[in-house]
Amino acid sequence: MKIHNFYAGPAILPAPVLKQAAEGVTNFAETGLSILEISHRSPEFVAVLDEAEALVRELLEVSDDYGVLFLTGGASSEFYLTAMNLLNEDETAGYIDTGSWSAKAIKEAKAFGEVKVLASSKEANYNYIPTGFDIPAGLKYVHLTSNNTIFGTQFKEFPATEAPLVADMSSDIFSRPLPLERFGIIYAGAQKNMGPAGVTLVIVRKDLLGKVKRHLPTMLDYRTHIEKQSSFNTPPCFPIYVSMLTLRWVKEQGGVAAIAKRNEEKAQLLYDEIDRNPKFKAAVADPASRSLMNVTFVPTDEADTKPFLAAAKAAGCVGLGGHRSVGGFRASIYNSMPKESVQVLVDVMKAF
Ligand SMILES: *Cc1c(COP(=O)(O)O)cnc(C)c1O
């Protein structure tokens, strides 16, 4: 039976990428060696790093004003690294609080400077994206979480700010074109939409760096990794390799604009069924706030939770349990998820 992978992260990767990754484990780039045992300074691996960077730049139209980095420590480390590298103690950054990940970023930033929470949807268990709030002048940057993996909300448009945006895009990077010039930093743990766990993509505008007064340990200074092309120390070679293969696949699909169109169709298919089927209710009522990546929904009758998960599993649909803070169900339908798999889930819902 075909298994349809709806896990939120680590998450689905394209089938051809998994096949190529497996080949790389036994014979990488015709070297007769495994990608797992080859030097990160070898020309074969340097070519992987170069291609991964070039694909990021091409797919998201990233100019040379930005560094493209492949780091370790997860998106969670970027919560403090962004503030540590950009924010002086007497400066203020604005944060938009749209979920647990935003709240964690806010907590970490407070150790480095002033944090002003510009808007929050916490009072409604984060079930919408705030709009129309005031953004004062003079902020160093404005931080947001572009897609809220747990609650199933997503910024469709980014707030107009005079300060550069700093965005956690862990769960929707490469899912759509971006107005890149508005961002100072974009960061993303790979394991939702780009590759396996173990590498974090950071895109950073170089002219924002070198302005903080504090001492930055070498490893925690973004400039180190820009200067050394992510190879100051041993980079996570295998996650970078698989991410590169995934980005090649994104390009083959027609790039992020084509992917975005498919993502919209997939999400529409599922939301239409949730809205139509009296057995289910969307966790996010406002269509303008609904995530195209993580579709959260609850059963009308709580007693249906276990039977529905069992029916889904019988059809090969796995990873649908909702996060404990929302309950119900969450279908993560990232870039790599084919529309046919979403259709299988919709058919299970119809039959239920
Ligand atoms: C998963 C996730 C994180 C945490 O990423 P790690 O790489 O595990 O640190 C942060 N932000 C968002 C939006 C996520 O989805």
C-alpha cells in the first residue's frame, strides 16, 4: 500500500530525491565513496555546496547583497542569533506573536535588546494572523513567523515596514515567490520544506551585520560563515546534499511560482472538503489566515478523533494527529506532497 506522509516535520521529501540520496550514500558523484565519508573540502562536496547556494539564489532571486548560509543548530538557534547579530542593548526590535515559535523567538531576543510586541493573536489560541496594527518608526527590524506550523496560519502578505523584516520561514520556504528586498534575514530549518533535519538555511543582508557592540563568538557571528562559505567548520554535509537535491527538484517543477500554484490547488481541495463536510471544522476560520502548508481541523464530535485517524491510516494516510495545543488533526501538505495524496485524504473524509 502506498503511504501518504502528512507529518509536520521532519516531513515528506520527493521520491526521486530519496532515491538519489540513497545512491549518494553508497557511491557519491562517481567517487566510489559515500557522501557520508568524503571530505567537506573535496571538490565533489564543494560542488554540492556551490550548487545548493546557486539554487537558493536562483529560486528566490537572492542578490549578492545577501549571504546564503547553511548552518547547524536548527531554526531554534536563529531565534537568538538574529537578535545577537542585529540588535544592540539600547535598540528596539518589533515582533509579531503568531504562535509558539514566535513566542520562543521573542523570549530569546529579550536577552539582547528591547523587544516590542506589535501584535498578537494569543488570546484566540493563535487562530488568525493579526492585521492593521501600528508599527512605530525607529525599529531595528520586525520579526515574524511566516507560517505557523502548529496552528495552521500563514502570512499571505507581509506587513509594510520601514525596518527590514526578519522571518522564520521554516515551514514555508520555497513554497512561493518572495519580495526578497524587504527582508533583512530569512531563516529556515530544512526539515519541513527543504530537506532532512540537520541544516538551517539563513539568508542575510550583509550590510546589516557588524553593527552590534557586543562581542560575538566566532561561530555565532554570521560574518564568519559568509566569509568561509559555510565551511568555517565541518558543515552538515549529508543534509546539505539532500537539500540541494530537493532544490534541484523544485527547479524541475518550474520553480517557486509553479510550486505556489500547485500548493494553492492542494490546499483548496482540502479546505473545501473541511468546510463542506459536517463531520469536520477548520481550526482557522478566516480564509485569509489559513496556511497552505499545515491544514488544521477538528472533528465536530470529539469522539470521532480516534476513529477518523484509524480510517485515514487504513488508507495509508499517516502523520495526521494534531499538535497537542490545537488538538484534532493537522495535514501537512508541503511542496513535496503530490495532489493525489491530498485527494486520498479527501476521499477518506468523504467516506467517513
Ligand atoms: C519546526 C519549526 C521550528 C523549529 O525548528 P528546529 O530546526 O527544530 O529548531 C521553528 N520555527 C518554525 C516555524 C517551525 O516550523
